[in-house]
Amino acid sequence: MTRIPTQFIICRSLILITICSLIVTSCDYFRTPPDCSEFFEKRSALLSEFSLRSGGLANRGNNPLDWARCPAGMQFRASQTCSGESLTLSFQEAQAYAQELSEKSGQPIRLPTSDEMASITEKSCINPALNLNVFPSSDIDNYWTSDTNPSRARLGCAYYSYQGRRSCLEPKELPHPFFLVVDRNLQLF
């Protein structure tokens, strides 16, 4: 009968313990972030550095962009909700809608860029990855941005609100909702 050396048993045990501890400690790496509706429901005062302005607008960090708190087509209410239905338009129709609204209101209104949409993404939650205290009627959808695919003219860029991902592979004729911003850096006249 052959005896297994004690050093071999100890070494093998240490390797198994190390592997098990790595597996147990890495479990959080694959954990899904919480749902934003649950995350912000318990944190109703958390505004993610946004300041709320009158007229259903929000501003983050005193930058020149004021965000409409509701998707285009909806109206912000004093009850901190949005009413109506969001517009779902093609890329060109969304751009034309923003331009017409800008001309009629006398304010520099436009669709946000992909980078601007990414700047309001919540990192601590998903579904949608937006602060629902600031944007109360944000659905899970692709939202048009003002950007286009640099190499394929028939494709536009959209922001997918589930995890805050951006893609420039959306056919421009597809209808999507969109947010609007008032850009105080732009001069209309």
C-alpha cells in the first residue's frame, strides 16, 4: 500500500480552498444591478446632481442643457408625473419636431447627442438606467439622439434605456421616442 505524502495533501487542500474562495468572492461580479423603479422608490429625494426647474425641466451641474423631464409628446405635471403619450417618430420626423418646437417657442430646442444621453445614465441601477425622480415616465426603449452613423447615412444613433447603451445601427425610418433639451449655448436669432 502506497502512502500519499502529507505535503501533497496539504498543497492540494490549499489549492482547493483558494479556488473555492475565489468562486465565492466573485459572485458579486455577476450580480445584476437593481431595478431603478425599486432603487429610487426608497430614495425619493435623490436627484443625481440634477436641479429641478420650472416648466418640467431639469439641469445637471449648471451646464447649459436643460432636459425635458418627460419624453416628447408628454406634459410634466405638478404631481411629479408625466401625462399623455410619448411620440414615436422616425429620425427625420423627430428632428423636424424639435426644430418646429424651437421656432414656435423661440427657445433653442433640439434632440440630445449620444454623449449627452450617456451623461444622464444611472450607473447604480437598470430598467431603465435613468433617475426616475427626475425622468418619471422613462420607459424601456430606444430613444433617438441627434447623432447619425458616420459611415452609413441611413442609420441613426439611439440610446437604449434598459442599461444605458448607445448604438448607431438604428434604421432612421423606425419610430422611436425621444427626449428634448434646451441648449442655452445656441443662439436662435
